[in-house]
Amino acid sequence: MSETPLWDAVERFRKKKRSAFHMPGHKYNPPYDMGVLFDHDITEVEGVDSLYHAAGPILKTEKNYARLYGSRASFLSAGGSTLCIQAMLALVAPRGKKVILSRMVHSSAVAAMALLGLEPHWIWPEVAQTPEEGLPGMALPITIRQISAALNECPDAAAVYLTSPDYMGQTEPIPAIAQLCKAAGVPLLVDNAHGAHLPFLAGWEHPIRQGADMCCDSLHKTLPVLTGAAMLHVANPDFVPCARQAMALFGSTSPSYPIMLSADLAFPYLKHSYAQEAAPVAAELNRLRRELKNQGFALAKTEPMRITLEFRSLGYDDAEFGHWLRSHKVEPEFLEGGVCVLLASPRSTLKDIANLETALRQLPRLEPRKPLTFLPQPPPVRLTMRQAALAPRAVLPLGEKLVGRIAALPVSACPPGIPLVVPGEEITPGLLLHLKKSGVKNVCVVQ
């Protein structure tokens, strides 16, 4: 057995030299020498500042990003958007016990809410029925109507929490929702993990400039930085004084300097070059979308750097479509349930896009398969999330013995990390079927 199995696996993957339509945003082609970062792997020694007590160069880097994104204050994270999400929820927790949010939320938010004693007021998304609405069977973005109804039903909410763009690249009407939240006196939090690049694209804006009180950006998902680099942006002055302390509540006391340095090194590129390099890539992807529609592909309505398509109607299951793409040297970001997400960036090359176009153009058409539904019916809630998450628990394999049991911890497939079941929910026969389809092997339940 190898003594370095992880290294060996990554090396084998790298040698395949596939076009990277997946994270991270540097696409193995960064605009600076990433190798130097590991020569600068240090800790909080004199002169280089301390993340949770930033008063020197880290604070200056954060101020650069605050000016770039238009926030009142921005805070660097070496723990991804997960740390930023935990901090946002901790900051609003004193305001109430309920958070209004879509069921298509990331599992990190569910876990943080359980630990903080917050309870969800779920908005269950509508599901697309026709190609005009979106990909059939796929959850649609939350609407203004749904947010308005939720605010009326839950007037004492601590916050409204949006995910935009979602994992599929769909966006929500943030400016209009921000106005509703402001009128109701409820803070608006946005998980913008997949949208750090949007302000640099023509016709797109950042959630902070659209009226959000706070939002997180996973810089690494779409920008040329190391995995784990993220930012918490705060616009509401009420949340600025304690934001860094909220991050320290959850964050490692040994944040990675290479991760933080990669965000620092990327800043000049973002400020001066990203928009110019992004424009031709976005134009190529837009052209490719038109071509794919003409060829009969069903596409979701997404932000410009993402192509999300459905392939079961063309006759393929997940394994078959994945094999076809990889045989053409294309590695997707996500491929499951008949849907494929392809994520590009300015560091994607014309050769990468040509590889993708060739693979999709040459795809033979087979007998159509029935589309899958992404969203199960709401299950019964038997305990609060905190009660379930902190209760004695056991791990059970997937099977009929799970029906009627109460989930103790979130269950999600990653990617995309959206929980199929959350703590406190009863596992129903329909939910069990959904877990099986998603490849889940076991579930942590309350004893």
C-alpha cells in the first residue's frame, strides 16, 4: 500500500490533463506563481499580523477587498465560506430564533443553525415543470412572492437567508428582496459563495451593492486563489463591531497563510485584469449556450460563467454521460441526477472550451429517459435541530429500518452539499428513496 495515497491520487488526476470545468477558479493556470506560496507558509509572527486581531497587513488586505466590493467592512477567511456563514448566523442569533431560508441551503448553514439554537422557517422551492421555467424537475430560485409570504408568517425572524447564485448557477432577485427585508426590519444575509466573480461581469452586481446586510464569497470557487480563501462582507454597521469575533468563535486559531496570501496576490489581478479577461470567456460561453440550445440541449438560466444542462432527455444516465465527457478530456464540476454543471473562469483557455464544445456536439442521441425530481416532500419535524444534533445518536446503514427514525445530523451529497435531511426530521419512505438515489450509505439518527 502506498504511503502517500492522497498525493498519488491527485497526481494521477493531474496527469489526465482534462479541461477543468470545476473549482477552483485558477484552473491550474493562475496569473501569478502559486509555488511561492509554500515558501511563505508561516504563522502569526511579529510583523505579519494575526487574522482574528488584524491591525496590520491583513487589515490592509481586507480594506482593499472592502473597497473592491463596496462593503462597509470585509473580513478574510481561510476556512472557506463555511466560516463566513457561521459568523453571519452568529451575528443575527441574538435577534431571534427563526431564520427564513430556502430548503436548497448549504449544509454548513444547517449545522451552524443547529449549534446556535436557530430554527428554520423553510421556503420549499417550486420545481420546474417545463423547459421554459428551467430544467424539468429542478428546484427554482425563491421568488419575491415567497419571501413576502414568509415575512408575514414569521414577522419575528432573525434574518432572511438567500443562496444566490445557487449551485446550479441560478440567481435570485436580491434588490427586490432586500427592499422587502428593509421594510420589515429584517437583515438580509446572502450566501454568495458561487458569485465572487459577478461584479466583474457586465450587467451583474454584488449582493452588497444590491442591498444585502451581509454576504459571503468563496473566492476560490471562481477566482484564482487557493481553495479555502473566502470573504465575509458586511454592509450593515450594526454587525461590523463583532464580525471578527464571530469568525473567531468558529475558525481555526492557525489559519493558513498560503491561503490568505493567495487572496492578497489575486487582488491586483481582480482590480486591473479580471474583467477584461472574463469578457471574451463569457462571450464564448454565451455563444456555446446558443449552439447547445439549437442542438436540443435543455439549459438552466444561469450566471454567465456556468453552463448547467440536462442530459437524461438525450438518453444518458450519470455514468454514461460522465464517461463521455471524460473520454473527451472534460472534467465537470457536478454530474448527478441527469444534470451537469460546467464552471468556467477567465483562466479557462479557448482549448478548454473547444474540448467541451466538441464533446457535446458529437454526443449521439439515444432513447430519452424520464427526468428526475430533485426535491422530496417536506418530512415531519419531531425535534428542534439543536435537540436532535446534541442528542445521543447512532449510525445506521441505509435501509427500511431507517423509516420512522429521526435524523440527528444533516445528510448531504457533496457536491453540492445541500442537505437531503436535516436534524430533527423524521425519515419517511419517500425520503429514504431520495437518499438511495443520491448514493447515501448511512444516516446518523437519534437513539
